[in-house]
Amino acid sequence: MAVATSHVFDTEIPHPPWRLPVLGDVLGMSVSTPVQDSMELHRRLGPVFERRPFDLRFVFVCSGELTAELSDDRRFAKHLAPGVEALRSLGGDGLFTAYNDEPNWRRAHDLLAPAFTQSAMRSYHATMLDVTADLLAHWDRRAAEDGRVDVAADMTKLTLETIGRTGFSYSFGPFERDRPHPFVEAMVGGLAFSQRSALRRLPVVGRHLFPRQKRQYLLDRAYLHRVVDEVIRERQAAGETGHDDLLELMLRAARENDPNRIDDENIRNQVLTFLVAGHETTSGALSFALYYLMRNPEVFARARAEVDAVWGEDVPAFEQVAKLRYVRRVLDEALRLWPTAPGYAREAREDTTLGGRYRLCKGDWVLVLLPAVHRDPEVWGPDAETFDPDHFLPERVRARPGHVYKPFGTGERACIGRQFALHEATLVLGSLLRRFDFNLDPNYRLRVAERLTLMPRDLCPTVSVRAR
């Protein structure tokens, strides 16, 4: 959600009905589905609207035109919305949670950016293949039993393991365990509490909330820090190693007195940032893509035919992943309808006017509500609510205005791992299409769980090994 100070706008902003004295717009608010509630309000209230719980003001921007304007880095900068700011207790000044003026952000960004270029993906490809093979073997075992798989849970295991191995040469062994690795349990618990703690912004509500959960959170956070610090110490003690991962890149910069070197605490913050923020977006994209493929047999058949034609029966080489252009469009379209990071906040660098109507003072901020922006019929046409990978045909992409499709954020603070995520997701989706048939209960209705990111809830089809 987006918070703005009370003097932001000259033009009156629509708001929900039934505003109450003192309490404001609390009627109909849900702490479990704020994004979907806001999408529904957008349908009723228009492209800009506000919600005022108690004495706070939450302002949402939902149009492609205004999103393009907010993407101007000369006028607007990243702002840490409450849910993101709450993660600072875990990730400190890591790339995702750093304030714009914190020097470690620029150092770490410049240090790590080369590790996320398209050419750098080649060095991660073999590890991504190995983790994908682990997932395929796990689903083979499930297919030999009752066939039921938990898509969101398994995609989350896969993406976290990929980051663990490629980034830090660390394995959680997710598909061999009966229960999650203790590090994963602590991370999930820490994430859940940090999101609840965003309620502390509300008067009274957040003041003495969750005392027992707070104690558990502190234990979880201490454990996460302890494990990562131990990994860093062991690598430092080993000196130069044969590892070619993100951790080695950061440690090498310290050894060589690189101008962009960062200290041990910030290295830990970056490790936790990549593990926490990096895995959920990719796992959500894969989960939504699989849902839409199962619901659209023609799209499924076309995507599978492309995989068969491009990959055949061989293990896909690095170059063959990018050749799955239709599969990539499936992923892009899933991220359009359900961008797993559902919004980002932008603050005014100086006094300015948004859309020629709304006056913002320096430091005021609003939130781009991406699921609404990505459904704007002024941009996407009358079928904006329909899943159609051809929305991303090259000629249609070129015909659209810039800055209206933003699943990875915008500007210099956009997701540094975008190429990594897309390569991994395309590889995994192609591998699953080639290997398995899917059967989803026709009575299943998509429900979206909201945590740090968006994820399909209870998406548990049955899989069987494809008859060749």
C-alpha cells in the first residue's frame, strides 16, 4: 500500500464509501488480501483513489499513463513502502531494502551488476539444469504415487535452491527432506512476521501486537544471521576458492580493496536479500504460468510444441532457452495479470504535479498498483482481463507506450536479477512441459495468497509422465 502525507493533492481523490469519523476507511479492509481489495476498489473508484485507515492516507495509482509519468527518474525515486520497509529488520541496507541515500546500495549495485547480465547467465545455466533435474525427479516420484503436486510449494523450493547454489554454493536439499530446512523455516517465519509488523504504522493496532511472535521472530532472525555469517567466515578462512558465485564476487572485492567493496555485515544483508526477495517472485511467476497453461489447452499445446521443436530430446543448451519465445510470452502474460511483486512506491524528488492534476510536494509518495496497471484497457485493449500470450508479440510490444509493463519495478532500483529470473523460469517451464501431463480439477477456482508476493493458493494438480 502507499502512504502519502495529508497535503499531497489539490484535486479531490475518490475514496471508499462509509468513511467513519476517527476510524476512516476501515470498513471492508482486509489484512490478508489488501492487493485484491484495492483492485476491486479501483474498478469502482477509477485510476487514482485513496484509503484512509485512522489518520494515515494511502493513495493508489492504477493507470498506464500515470505509471509512465512516475517512471521518470528525473522527477521520481524509489520509496520504501511499509511492507518493504518492514523487511529492513531482516535485510538491512541490502539492494531491495536500502534507502536511496545509503552508500552501500550504490556500491553493492555496481559491484554485483555484472553478475546479472545476459552473458553472465551462461555460468549459472548448469546449476539451474541440476536443480531443475531435482524437481523433475521429485515429480516423477509423485507421479508414481498419487500424482498430486503442490505447485507453489515446489516452485518455491526450486527457486530458493537455485539461488542458494548459484549465489552462495549452499544447498538446502529441499526435495530430499520430509520437512523444510531449518533455515527455510526461520526465513518463512521471519518474512511472515515482518509483513505483520507493518501494522505498527497504524495507531494502537501495532503497538503491542504479537509479543510471543516477536520473540520467535528475534530467534529466527538471529539464526538466519548466524548461518549466513558462518558461511561467510568459512569462505573467508578458505581464501581464494574455486567458487564462481555472488559470495565470491563480494569477498574478492574486499580482498582486492575494490572501490565498491562492502563490509561483512552488508555482505550478509545482500545474501539474505537475494534469498528472501529473489526466490518468491520467480516461484510465483512459474506457478501462475502453470495455472494458465492448465486452464488453456490450446496455449499448452502450442508451448509444448515449441519446446519439442527447439529442444527435442536433448538437455537444453544455454542458447536454446532464449529460443523458447512463445514459452517466454506465456511467462510475460502470467506476470502481466499477476505480477508477483504487485506494486512499487515512487516519491517526488521535488515539488511537482502528476497527470496535470495532482500536486505532490517533495518527499510525497504514491504506489503503482501493478495488477491494475497491467489491466488498463487504454493500454492493453478490450481483452485486458484475458490471458493471451500474444499480448507480447513483438509488434504489439512495439506499439505500446513505454513504462506500462513493470513486473520487475522501474528505474535504477528495478530488480537486478531480472535476467536471472527469466532464464531460470523459461528453462523450468519448458522442462515441465516436455516431461509431464497435467490434470487440474475443473472445479478449481484461482485464489491468490498475498504474502511478500502474490501466489496461487492450493494449486495442486495431478501430474503424470508424458507418453512419448
